[in-house]
Amino acid sequence: MKKILFIGHDANRAGAQLVLLQLLQMLKQRNIPTHLLLGDGGPLETEYREVTSVTKWPEPVRQLYSRRIDQLLYLLRIGQWLHRRREQRRWRAFEDELRLQNLGLVLVNTVTNSGLYRQIHELIKPLPTILFAHELEMAIRLYTQPDNLRFMLDHADRLIAVSRAVAHHYVDAYGFNPKQISTFQLIDIPNLLQKIEQARQASDVLAQHGIPENAIIIGGCGNAEWRKGNDLFNVIARQVIRQHPDVPVYFVWVGMPRTELYQDLTLDLQKAGLSDRVLLLEPTPDVFRYTVRFDIFALCSREDPYPLVVLEAALSETPVVCFERAGGAPELVETDGGFVVPYLDTVAMANRISTLINDPTKRRQMGQTLRQKVIERHSSEKNLDSFLAIVNQLTTTLN
């Protein structure tokens, strides 16, 4: 069987990259040959290499020899020629490495990779192509160029959307043929359940941050960016904590790098007197040790197509409160797995969180219901079979 070439933009510890890692792990268990093209590196690269072979996008030549020698060579007009020649060698080596992979199909993971796909299209153009779409309008605008995305959509033989909201967007905004769209998520539920159970057996990681064992934890998780609503998390924290002056309520966000936004959010917390009640943690491979302590998950995202963090929260039996019209999470939460509140209505979100704080029975029931819905709707084996059926259909009819 020929290999499936996966294109990933980097190896950072974020939702789409983690979903890709889980998919590669599941395919390895089925003995399906794969190869991964990475646009850039990151913390997950070692884990990627444990399950598949990896080609890195050629890095630009930044230095020929040394700064002084390079200056002289450029003055003599030799440096430009040497620079071009070295770039060409790197690109040829990159192309040769891909040609040796015996590829049969391409899966482009996220529209972020539209530019990479376009650059290698001539090299791989006989191959059928699947676009695995994780993005909605804000992320599309942020992470891709319109011409690259149009090229990607024009050359994709099939689109896999992570939610109905995503599928509808590509039909409505880009005219993608709905008959060529499949909607499902590809996650390794048994693996996630195992990690959750292992995390529950470990010591309470929040104790080292001074959070008492009996605290009610409102959790958030994800990168630090405006789209994720990190600022809204702080606003909601203030509202909820004020409603419960005699209850040890803490807000914990996992996955926030020490960027300028982190500094701004930290300053906000200091001014609001919340520094001791809101914890902003950096990305960590031990994320489940934190998330299993969450009593309620607050999805503050302005846009999130179908966040892996919500699926992980659900499997931990944690009810979710989210905004409507912000992506695919409401499709899962509905009325029995938490609460869906009007878009950007932080007061409504705070009130619904308070409802769950005050009613442990409802909190437990909604968490259990949400977990069951994920297991029923996102069967790893069933969705992987669906994916492989698409692969088989495309490789049979288009190759």
C-alpha cells in the first residue's frame, strides 16, 4: 500500500496538531503507511517521529560561512550566486526525499497549510488530496492568504470538516461542493481515556499552586490569542468570584505562553485583585493533570471550530459552558451537556457557571451526559473506518 502524505504546519502543542498526532497513531496501529511533511518544528516533533517518518520544510539559507566572509563574497557578487546554489540544493534534496516516499494520497491538515500545498503541488499533483478543515472565518483570515486558500479548495478532492459549523462555512463562503464534504472528528478516545485515568491517579498538581483541595475549579485551555477569548476568561472570573464570596472558586487556564498578551492579562488580574484566584499556566505535556481537576469548563472562544479541549473535558465528565455562533461546540453541548449562552454575553456565561457551582448534582449529570455523547458520536474505530473508506475511494477512482 502506498503512503498517505500528511502536511502539518508545525509541531506545537495545540488542537489541530494533537488531533493529527492521534490520527497518525491510530493509522500506525492499523499498519497504514504514512509520512509527515512539517512546515516547522515544535514540542510534538519527537512524538511525531515515534509514529511516522518526517520531512521538514527546507529552512532558508541565512549564512554561507561567517558574517565577515559573507560580506566580502556579496561585495564581490559571488555571495548571491553561492546563496542561490545552496538554496537550490536544499530544495532538490527536499524534493528527492518526498519522491522516495511512494506516496498515494495527500491529507492537508488545516487550511494553514494551503501555502505549503501550493508550493509543492507540481511535485505531488497526480495525487488525490483531502483537506482536513479545522478553521472558521477568523482563523482563515489570520492563518492563510485568500489566493492560497482558493488554490487549495480548487484542488481538494474531498473536505473533512470537524463540525457542521465548519462544513456550512466552506459551502456558504467558498462554494465548496457539499457532496464532497464529510463531517466527523478523528480522535483516539481509548487513548484519551487512559491519559485521563492516569492523571486522576497522580497527585493534585494544583496543590503546588496553593489551590485548596476543596476548591471549585473553572477551567480554560488553549493558546493565548484574541480569538480564544483569554480576556473574556478574566472578565467572567471576576463576575463569578464576586457572586460566590464564601466559596473557594478558582479559574485556571492551561496553555498560555509568556507572550505580550500574557503580560497584559496578568496586569488586568492585578488591577482587578484576582491574581490569587486566576491562574494562567504555560503549555504543558501534563495538561490532563490540570484538566481532570476542572469542575466546569468555560469555553470563552470567540471562534473555535470544534475544540479538542472540549472533547477532552467531556471525556473527563466536565460540563461545558460556551457561546453560541462561536463554532461547533454548541453542537455537542446542546441543552444537556452544559449551557450555550448568547455570543459574548459574559454575564450569561457567569450566571450559568454559577448555576453549576450551586448544583453539584446537575454538574455531575451534565458531565456524564457529555462524556457519553462524545463516546457515541465520535467512535474512534467508526470514524477511522470512515476516513479509510474515503482514502480507498479516492485512491481507487483518481489514481
